[in-house]
Amino acid sequence: MWADLRTIGRDSGTGGYRRYAWTGADRDCRAWFRSEAEKRGLTHEIDRNGNQWAWLGDPQAGDAVVTGSHLDSVPDGGAFDGPLGVVSSFAALDELRARGVEFTRPLAITNFGDEEGARFGLACVGSRLTAGQLTRQKAYELRDANGITLPQAMEAAGHDPETIGPDPERLARIGAFVELHVEQGRALDLSGDRVGIASAIWPHGRWRYDFHGEANHAGTTRLVDRRDPMLAYAETVLAARREAELAGAVATFGKISVEPNGVNAIPSLVRGWLDARAADQVSLDQVVDGIRKSAGEYADRHGIDLAVTRESFTPVVEFEHALRDELARILGTGTPVLGTGAGHDAGILSAAVPTAMLFVRNPTGVSHSPAEYAAEDDCVAGVLALADVLEGLACR
């Protein structure tokens, strides 16, 4: 399975993956998922929001145990973020069948669409729509860098955008959702453990900063006459680092758009996107407010107009303690429990259904990069742990 999936959407120059929602690479990933489902005699379906489901047992029976993750990627992302959870889910089912267990609850494997938000700027679109955390109106307003709207992209890929929206009937079928994911950090590597259980997801969000200045000639405009928005943007990037350090949080300006984007032109607009995360809401507010205040001061100093827009926000997610404790009982009390600053579909769904997560050791801690890596024996340990969990929840 890993070999079959490895080449899809991989850029030959960078070695990273560009599996963006509703593109050719996404189509090929979806075809791979369907093929793996059909090989195992599972019932494949695509829900109203474009998420894929592979069912063992009656999908309408209720109290189902669901596992899976996503197959899309960030720009030049790694091979493991998302796909490891989907591959491991199919492999765990194979393991359970080899054990000869009897399923007492329906089981489903899922591939949630557009988890990374690389194309339309909003993470977890598929699960947000399903959980009612993203309205159809807001979804219809999403556009990619080329001005293509989400509905247009869906329609071009053969999915009817008129169907998107909350799916409470589907969520009502789910008794538990367990997502396996490569750890996006080094906690397990430092503790020497192969597999861990998630405790919570930090509150996090994305904010767009628009710095409006005045375009002018780079060679003839005196420094004192310039209204250069790049200066205010650059100082705001540094402020984000300082505020994050003070609060023990993380803050990143990782995406930027410049107009007119000419080498010999002073920009008229610099647009940057802030990603900020912290262990608690108070710390996150401290960071975000501090960055906004500094940005305003810098903008005023340079004669720049500033507009800040919150594009997405997810509050702290405490995974259901009863399900988390059940995973610890199944895997053993020595299994480490750790928090994470990364968002996941499991975090979105947690408001509607009991959710839990397993992490697989990442020896370098690198993620969202072609260098992302997990050793094969650790991945196998993750499959066996997921199989144990699914057996404990869905079998006898």
C-alpha cells in the first residue's frame, strides 16, 4: 500500500507532496482509497461533503467504530502526515482479520477531504462541513490563489457542491473515532516510546494581515518618501517570534503575498498569514493580541494602513477522557499521553462524537516537509496498537 501511494502527487524537484484538494493528485489518492476498500470487500461511499468512507458491516446500524485520517498535503509536505493514518487503518483491519476476531460493531475507515487547507486556506474543510462548523455560505466563499471557488473545484472534480453542509445523521452513526497520526514533534523520540495517546490539541488559529502602502519606483523614490508595507510586515514577523517566546507558545508567518511583486517596485500591498498556537487560551490571546498591537504600531510609524482578519480558529480540544482512558487500558498504562499543537480532523469531530488519537514516533520531529520520516518498525508498532484498540472497541 505504501509503495502504491508513494508516487501520487510527489514533486520530482523537491521530493515533497502537492496533494491539494479537488486536483488531479487528490483524484488519484481517492482512487487509491477506493481500490483498497474494494480489495477488502468494504462498502465504499462518498458523503455529501466529499469525504470517503469504507464500511465493514451495516453503515446504518449505528455505534460504529471509525478510524482513518486524510490523504491531502501541505505544499511540499511529507509522506506520512495523514496518509500514515489511512494506510495503518487498512493494515489494522488486515491484522484483525488475520487474528480471526468477530466484529460486534460496524467498522469504517475514512479519508477526510481537504484537511490541510493548502488550496483554499481553511484547514479541515471536510470534517468542518460535516460537523456543522463551516456553513455552506462560508464554504462557497473560499477561493484558491487562482480565484477558483471551492464549489467550482468540487464540480470540476465531479462532486455536486449543492450537497455540502452539516451531516448530523452520519455523525449519529459513530460511536467512536480513533485517528492514528505520525507525531509532529519529538516527544516520543525523547521518551523512547514508539506509540503514544493524545491528551489534547492546543487552541490555534490563522489570521491574515494586510499591510497597505504605496507602490513606487525602487530606484528613484527616496527612503524618507516611501510608504513601504514590507517594513511593517518584517517587523511584525519579528514581533511574532518575541511574543511567542514570552508566552511559551508558537507563532509563524509562513505564507506571504506581495503586490505588485516586482524586484524594482516598492510594494503596494503585503499580505501575510499568521499561524499561532498555545497550550491554553489565555496564552494564545496574549500572543495574538501582542502581535496585533505591535503590527499596528509599526504600521502607524511607516504610514501603512493595516487590516487584520481572523480566518479560522479552533479552541482547545480535550479528547474524551473515557475513550482516552479505554485506549490506555487496552495498550497498557505505561503508554505515554501527550498533547499536541497540531490540528486534526479528530479535533473537529470531538464536539460531536467521542474521539481519540494515537501518535507514532517521529525520530526527527520534522513534519510538513519532505524530510518527514517514521521508521518502518515504528509504523508497524502503530498498526498493531491501532489493531489492538479497534479489537477492544469493535470486537469480542
